[in-house]
Amino acid sequence: MADISKNSTASGAVDVVIMAAGKGTRMKSRLPKVLHLLAGRALLSHVVDTAAQLSARQVVVISGHGAAEVEAALATATGAGFDLSFVRQEPQLGTGHAVQQAVPVLRDDGIVVVLSGDVPLIRAETLRDLIATCGGDKLALLTIDFADPTGYGRIVRQGAAVQAIVEQKDASAEQRAITEVYSGMMALPANQLKRWLARLDKNNAQGEYYLTDIVKFAVADGVPVLAHKINDPLQVAGVNSPLQLAELERAWQLRTARELMEQGVRLADPARLDVRGALHCAQDVAIDVNCVFEGEVSLGEGVKIGANCVIANAAIGAGTVIHPFTHIEGGKPGSKDFIEVGAGALIGPFARLRPGARLGAEVHIGNFVEVKNSTLAKGAKANHLAYLGDATVGERVNFGAGSITANYDGAFKHRTVIEADAHIGSNCVLVAPVTIGAGGTVGGGSTITKDTPAGALSVARGKQLSIANWKRPTK
Ligand code: UD1
Ligand code: CA
């Protein structure tokens, strides 16, 4: 059996406990609070990712309200280099009771870092400092000064030494005047944590097991209690309401916008950019207002993005211009649904690129043109009101206004091949499977159901007829 009477954190390993059992009543949502999205990712995923940055050995998530949903949502995060496990806290009897549930799965030889699943913006470097403050044998508390400390646990000191954390509801008038508060995050030796958790009671104003009571036990046991005080309120800000969630979203987005501008990206307005994933920009990229980037997006050198574009999972080649109101919605990076746009392309305004659109260099896709699961080779153009689905389009093809590929027969999808230099007139229907031969021309208004020879003019429509001196019917 491990000797837990000594302060040995022999392994130096970091084990993270994330409290995520609370209901989040003020969100007024069916979704568990920690699954609400910040920058496109669940609040809890942000915290788990931060734990990963600490090279945590073990991450234990304490779930309660909506536990099954929370566990399912995070199941995919396993294999990220640490051991992710879940314990349940039912019912929720306080933060001390929450961490008690983790005791059976926590090892004795680590430094435990306690985090909250609803405090998403804590930075790994701050936690590294907190762990250093713990040093493997002390209790380190992350604290901050708040002009209005209402609702928080107050850091009670005697001289410089921390004596206790007193919760708002248990605090005297004198203690309530203290502005230094406990952030909800601490680092301490696992073996000590386990001993102190066993001593908790709920003799307090809320009848809860307070994790914060362990400070008294540390003081009684002669274990140093150190406060690591920071001054960035965003890092300790919790999400309890839709308003707070939106405030943290804006803060996150502004931080992202600043980082992009530091890399040289020109943003028309840093307050009107949303990145919900990773946006990689080469030199001299300019982004106009109200653009949303999702998943993995890379923009090559000199790319210009017009106002009001939504771009997900796409690689855009150098010098390409995306005109306003364009929607690009690629699938997962590395999949056939990821979108590629070559160099020097012109896309939009009002263009829609759907999963699997692969456009070569200098392709033009104009207004109200939809492209799905199609390859367009260099210099191909579809400038107005068109649909290209399941098509392979050769170099320099011109696809006329109002023309479409009829790719779906009601049961199966079929491919359309348009060979190089073909010219498709306006308002044509190419009924797949069909091939338009190289250099051929399809007359406007044609419905093409058979392959066309290279170089030929193919017309498939009723012959024009004029009846002279036509008299309209009269009443
Ligand atoms: C706690 C601290 C308080 C600190 C504040 C910072 C205690 C007793 N008090 O306050 O000193 O200033 O955080 O925000 O620890 N949770 C569970 N199970 C429970 C109760 C809570 O998992 O039974 C989770 C919540 O979902 C949340 C976190 O623990 O993620 C903190 O709970 P919350 O109720 O917000 O904190 P307080 O107890 O009010
Ligand atoms: Ca509470």
C-alpha cells in the first residue's frame, strides 16, 4: 500500500481533475452547461485541451447533470496522450464531494490540478506556474483580486500566510470586505488531497462539502498554503449564463484576431471576425468584415476574403479572391470532402462550394453557382447561376449561365465529364452519366443525354418555328 503519510509526489506527474457535474440552471438549456460551445468547441473540451498542454498523465472528469451526454461528447478525445476517465457525482453535494468521487481513480504519487469544466479560458502557462508554486509538497491556490468579490470564496490571510478560504455565505462582514478571491483552481499533492477530503464535513451555511475547507486542514497539518495571484480575469471567468458565454466568446475572438494581426493579417475590423477552429494565413491576407471560419482553413499568400463569407475546412490558394457572401463548406481535413481552391481563383459573390469541391488555379465561380463533389481544372469557368455536382471539368471549360449537371436519378448519383475546352451554352441540362467531348460546344437550352463527340456542336432542343402573321385568339 502506498505510504500517504509522507508528502511524496515521487512521480512529478500531473493529474487533472475537472469538475463538471453542476447543472448550469442559469443557462436555461437542455444541453449540459459544459457542452455549450465556445469558438465552436465544448467548454469542457477547452479545459481538456489545456490539460493536454500540461502533459497531464491522467484527466478525470467529474460529471453529474447530463453525465451520459457529457461522457459521449468527450469519448472522442481519448488517445490524446493521456488517460481520460469519467467518474459520476450523483447527487451533487458540493465541490469537495465532487473531488471525493475522483479519489478511487486518482494515483497517490502525482500533483493534482483541480479545474472547472465551465472555466474555459485558463491558460496552460498559468497552470504551469501554479504547479511550480505547489512544488509537489504545498497547497497552491490560484487567486485574483476583484473589485466586486461578491459570491466568491475569500482568501483569508494572517500576515502574508493564507489561513482559510471562506465562502460568501459563511463570511463575516469583515471577511466579505476581502477582495482577493479563490478562482476555483488549485494544485496539490494527491496523497494530501486524499487525506483532507476524508475529513470534510458539511457544517456550513450551504450544507455542502466544500473543497475549499481543505485549506484549514493544510494549515493545521503545517503544510504551506501559497496563493498564486494573477490579474487576468478572463482566465478565471466561469460561464453561468448565455450572456457570460457570449462575453467569453467575444474575448476569445478578439484574442484570436490580435494574434492574426500580429502575424500580418489585415482584418477590416477585429471585432467582426469569428474563428471556430484553426485559421492559417500566409503573408498579405486581407479579410473583410463579418467572416466566419470553421474547422481547418488555410489561406495562401495574398488571398482576399470579402465581407460576410462563411468558410469551413478549405485550403485557398495564393492570390485567390473570395467575393462577399460566399459559403464554402468543406468536410474533415484529409477526407475527400475537404475543399481545395487553386491559386488565382475568383469565387463569388454569392457562390456556394460544398463538400468535395476541388478547383484548380484561375477557376472562376460566379454568383449563385453551386459546386459539389466536383473537380474543375485550371481556368474553368462557371460564372452565373449554375450547378456542378459529381462533375469532372477540364481545363478552360466554360459552363454557361443557368446550366446544370443532372447528377441524381432518384436513386443513384452519376458523373458528368466535361473535357478540356468544351463550351456549354446557357440553360443546358447535362444528364449524367454523360461525357462532353473535348473542345465541343453544347447549344444553349440543350438537354444532353448522350455522350457528345470532341469538337462537335451538339444541340438537343426543339427546332425553332415561326408562323407568319399569327393572330391571337379574340373574345
Ligand atoms: C467555488 C468555490 C469558491 C470559488 C468559486 C470560483 C467552493 C466551496 N467554493 O464556488 O471559493 O470562489 O468556486 O468560481 O468550492 N461542481 C460539481 N459538483 C458540485 C458542485 C459544483 O461538479 O457538487 C462544479 C460546478 O459544475 C462548477 C464547479 O464545480 O464547475 C464550481 O462550482 P460553483 O457552484 O460554480 O462554485 P461555488 O461552489 O459557488
Ligand atoms: Ca455554487
